[in-house]
Amino acid sequence: MELYRLTAAELSRMIRNKEVSSTEVTKSVFSRIKEKENEIEAYVTLNEEGALKKAAEVDEKIARGENLSSLAGIPVGIKDNICTKGLRTTCSSKMLSNFVPPYNATVINKLEAADFVCTGKLNMDEFAMGSSTETSFFKKTKNPFDTTRVPGGSSGGSAASVASGEAIVALGSDTGGSIRQPASFCGVVGMKPTYGSVSRFGLVAFASSLDQIGPFGRSVEDVAMLTSIICGKDPMDTTSVRREYPRFEDNLSADVKGLRIGIPEVYFGQGVTEEVRQSVMKTAHQYEQMGAVLVPVELPQPDYALAAYYIIACAEASSNLARFDGVKYGYRSPNFTSLEDLYENTRSEGFGEEVKRRIMLGTYVLSSGYYDAYYKKAKFTQNLMQDMFRKAFTQADVILCPTAPDTAFKFGENSDDQVKMYMNDILTVTVNIVGLPAISIPCGFDSKGLPIGCQLIGDKFSEQLLLNTAFAYEKAVGGFDLSRTLV
């Protein structure tokens, strides 16, 4: 069997037992990239030379008998909004097309300490703004299950690379579902950790109060391994939380007897297709057969959450993206006669349509006369949602619902209808607004053979419980099927 087909957990054990070398695994992945990249287009920048050099270093450490982390020697893809020293970081935007960071994001420093192998930087929606990876300046990543369809977004490159074998695991970022929705579309596991559990230092900001870095993998154990490494307090990020984080993979359990699983009726209604609803409810009943208890819970109406999300996210984006002005770094328009011209032309030429749309919306809701009518009400709604989730978690241990209303749509299908495009996030944005952890796991296929995702939501810092719950389902169904994409 080709090594790129194996999970990170399987490869980790084989590398440490000297059954295979990290170099062999890395060469297998880059062979797969050469085979599939023209079809999938998951990467913006490849790092083959650096990856092979690092793999050789890991092999030397193993030969010397050094005690290494579970991730040592494993090829990992990195979303292109996470800074990597010396390796181009573009946010899939013309604005940063030539930007090479002089420093690492904190999560990259943690991965380097764990001896990971970086395969390269993965395509995304420009500045993480989108739900399909269609807004990238460079290319449109394809869904490995059907290349006429999108992989989801904004972490579409991350999800597609893992599903197609072009990376063993990957990092993405989740502002309103940008890990979970593409994980659902591409049939892989993706987790958004609790806000504050993973440092955002070095993550190019979209909406600072909502952004969170998280992992993709082909198994729950893979995701647990990567989460263990990236969690932790960081003095460079004052929003990161100081607490003890366990080695999640060492504490995985498939026992869900007595677990209270909340079923929010409102998350199975508006826009959710019958195939998705049936598949997710089948998963709920599978948990019931394993000893869990299903209980109804009341959660905020998803459409209210979506409205609040886009007001808050766009307001923060308009502030965060003000730094890209053509003066300090990144793209600079050659056409200007004054400082005002420089700003205007650089931003007009450097940003894509979706980014401009969100900057304008954010500036509008923060402007005098509209702040109280929009932004202030959205923040008030956010507080009400937090209260509703606190109440829900007195009745249930975890909450189960669909990750997305439907399976992957075709390229161009939603491009001319921004409201329809934004509706793809309707079941995921609430988790970001209230700062909770959530994981998407594959739970079947629709009649077109496209993956369906099931979302598990937990209370703050309940990552271990979420991983255990997901792990129990994975064991019950015999693993997640990627046989169509890994051939």
C-alpha cells in the first residue's frame, strides 16, 4: 500500500518502530502531489526541498534513539494565512503575493519543536473570506470526490489535500465554519478548538474575536495528535488561555454510555436537505444504540446567528485589513501621484471582490449613525446566544447537528448570489460567535456520492469529550471511507 494512504497515527507508529522512514513517507506524499496537484490544485506554494531535508533530520534522530513526538516525521500542509518564516504566505491574495514572513506563527514553532515535515502552503479563499475557495487569487481548488464541485472554504486547500493524499494532516483556520464546512464537503475530520486554546499569533487576522486555528485529519486520532501539539498559552497572544491541556490522543475512549447528546430541532430545518437530515439522524440513533441518550435542546435560530456573524466579522475585517495600504509590505500599485492615490489604487487592485465587499460592509456598520443599529445589536445578540448555549449544556453533554445544509455544490453555482453563498455557513457560525469547540466527522454519502458531515459541539474546553464522542462513532462504523479519493 502507498504510504500516503495511511493515517498520521498509523505512520507515526511505523516511523518510530523503524518500519518506514520519514523520508519514504515524505517522498510518497510528494509523488502523490505530482500525480494529483494539476487536478486538485490544493497548494499555493510547495516546500519539497525543505520537507525532504527535515525528513532526513528526523530519520537521523530516530537512528540515534532520540525520544520524539507522535508527529515527528509526518508531512503536514499549512493553510496559507499562517505565517511560516522564509516560506511565502499569501492569504491567496494579490495583496500578499510576494510576502515572505520573517517569523513563524506560534503554532508553526510548536510543530517545529515536534519535528513535523512541512509540505507547503495550502490554497484558501482570499483572506479566509468565502465558503468555496473560489475567491482565491491564484486558483480554484477542486473537491477530490468530484472535481466539478468546490471543496468548501475557506480552508478548502487544507481539506482537499488531506482527502486526496497530498498531505497526511493539515492546519486550517475557522472564523465561521472554515474548518468544519470543508471537512464536511471533502469527507475528512476537522475540528475548531475553543477560542483561546490555540494561539492566533502569526495567523493573518480576518476577525480577531472569531478566528481559531485547528486541524484536519483522516481519523479522529490524527486530529487529536495535532490538537495536542498546537494547544497552549502563548505570551504573544493575550487572548490565549492558561490551563492544562492533555495529550488528547492518549485519552481517547469509545465509551459513550450515558452520554447526553442534544438534538437542536432548529438546526435540522431551514435549508437542510432531506438526505443530510436523514444521515445525521442515523448517526444520532447509532449513538443511541451505543448507550447514549438523545435529548432535545433549544438553541438560537441559525438565521439570527448568521446575521450577527456577518456584522461582527465584517466590522473586524474592515479594521484588520486597514494595515494593507501599500506602504509597509505586500502589493503596491505602480500608479499613484499622491499618498491618497497610493492607498486607493493599492487596495482597489490588491483586494478581490469578496474582500472589498466585506470591508465596505464592515465600515458601514461601524460608521456614525449605523453603529447602534447594526454592530451594537449584533453584539447584544451574541450575548443572548452565549446564554442559550450555557443553558443547553445543563441539559446535554454534547450537541449533534449537520455541519452544512447540503453537500458540495458545483463551481459557479452560488457565485452570483452572495446570500445563498453565505447560507453555507448557517450551521457553523454560531459556534464561533460563542467561542465553543466543535468537530465535523463524515457520516455518510448522498445519492451523488458526495460526503455528508455531522457536527458535534461541546462546552468550552471540552475537546477531549468531543474527540471521544467522535472516536466512538468512528470505531462503530469501522473508520471513514476515503477509498474513492486515495486511489
